[in-house]
Amino acid sequence: MVLMCLLSLDAALGQCVMCKAVAEDSASDGGLGRGLNAGILYLMAIPYALLAILGAVFFWKKKAPAEK
């Protein structure tokens, strides 16, 4: 088990091509990581926003009085 973890360590530390390009561009501009962090926050915000909207819809549907 430990051997498998050590062998997969290199793959776990890899970056996608786009992340690497943004990190290198940020480093050359002097704003190390600013663009990368903005991209991560953008990608993280979309699923949470969708879940919040879905939760609000379910909440309002359940709270509305049943029509007969």
C-alpha cells in the first residue's frame, strides 16, 4: 500500500496544461498565482451557485401551501 502511494506521488503533483501556463505567465508578470487563484475561485463558485439555486427552489416548493 505504501509502495503504491509513493509510486503515484508524481502523478498527484502534476498540473493540467492550462494551470501550468497561467502559473508561468503569472510568475513572469510578477503577480505569482493571482491569475491561478482567480481561476480556481471562478471554477469553485459555479457549482456552489447552482446548488444554492437548486436548494432555494426546493425550499420554496416545500414551503408553498399545497393546492387542492
